[in-house]
Amino acid sequence: MHSVLFSPDAQHVVTASADNTARVWNVETGRQSVILRGHTGSIWSAAFSRDGRQVVTSSADNTARLWNVETGKQVGVFEGHSAVVWSAVFSPDGATVITAGADGTARIWRVFSGLQSLVDHSKEVAPRCLTQEQREEAFLEKDAPAWCIERGKWPYHTADWKGWLRNKRTSANTSVPDTP
């Protein structure tokens, strides 16, 4: 065994092993509740998320993996290291995993807890929004989405659009700005 760590509620522990598995154990009964299988190399570390519902593992197969504790199913793979991943941990808010590898790098990975968190992340990183014409061609509403204006995304980044959104929220009869 390479490492062992308690869950946040101290009801379980997770072990990382040379047999390419991590195992979750019930502390009270001493019984294994789930085996996490999928790595092709020794697992060096395993850590619970803050809510105890997920585990992240690091491995000699140059990956870290994310697991659902209840089902034992793999829900994500973090690939990018060119050598053994020695350690992987969750950030305190559970939205990020940080890995450290023998390749001399530490990497930061975003963890999405559902469709909404993925959509929110996409809105943050999108460099621009669709124009009104592009929205129509894609059979979307012609009006600019409020989030594009609120986040100042091109082509809705102007003060005219901010004013339009403010007026639209108070009155349905607002004309679209002339700016592109």
C-alpha cells in the first residue's frame, strides 16, 4: 500500500496500492465498500473530495483519475503529465484538482460537478458570443443572451448593449442597439 486517507466524515478510508487499484473501506465494519479499477500502473495517492462523494487517484500510468465513491465508476481522467503522477488532491471547494508529477510539473484541473457547472465555466472562458445573425442561423433567439452582455463578451461588450439590457429588464419594448 502506498497511501491511506480518511474521508471528511471519518466513516471511510481510501487506500492506494501497487496492484493498480484504490479501495474504499468502511471504518466501522473494516469491510471494503468499493474497488476503484482503471489505472494501468501503481496508484501512489488517493484523496476524498470535501463532500466525500468522489475520490481522486494518482498513478504510475501518468494519469490522475476521478471516481464516484458510491458506484466505483471512473468519472474522469486527467491526462497531461509525461511521467508518474505522485500526488493528486482536491481544492477546499472541490472545484479543482491539483496534481504533482515526476515530470517536474504541478497541474491544475477543473472538476465539473454537473451540466450547470460546465455551462458556467464555458461562459467564463468563451472569448465571444454569437452575433445576432449567427444566432438566427442557428435557430436561436435573435436577442443577445443576458450573460453575454453582463460579462462584456464581444459583440455585446458596449455600453449601448448594457443600457439595452437594463431597459429590457424594465420594459419589453426596447430597440436593439445599432452597434454590431
